Amino acid sequence: MATNTTLLAKGLRNLGFLVLLFIASPISLTMSFKAMNKLADEKIFIAYIFIGLSAILIIFTIYFAFKTFKILLNALFDS
């Protein structure tokens, strides 16, 4: 039961990117909601666009987390 080092390297690289996504996703959503309060009524659609993009980013972050942990488990346990 040896560790697959190339797959482990890929998993650790993805894990580093995942940490950045864990930080960027909630910050972008928070900034979008704050933009709703700051923008005037005629430019409110910009805030709604950013909220939609932030929601998509959060969904992608969750998907990418499952994918990354699957890679790490395959690298460690050699299934």
C-alpha cells in the first residue's frame, strides 16, 4: 500500500487552491450584499449580478472540495 506521489502532489496543489477559494467565496458574497446597500436604485442590477456570481463560486468551491478530497484519498489509500 504505497502512496502515489504524483497524485498526492496534484491533490496538495488542489488543496492550496481550495484554501484560496474558501477565503474568496464568502468575501465576494459579503461584498455583493454590501454593494446592494451602497448602490442607487438604477444600478442595483450590478449587485444582483455579483450575488449570482458569488453563489456560483460557492457552489463550485463545494464541488471542488469534494473532488480534491477524493484525489487525496485515492493518492493515500491507493484504491
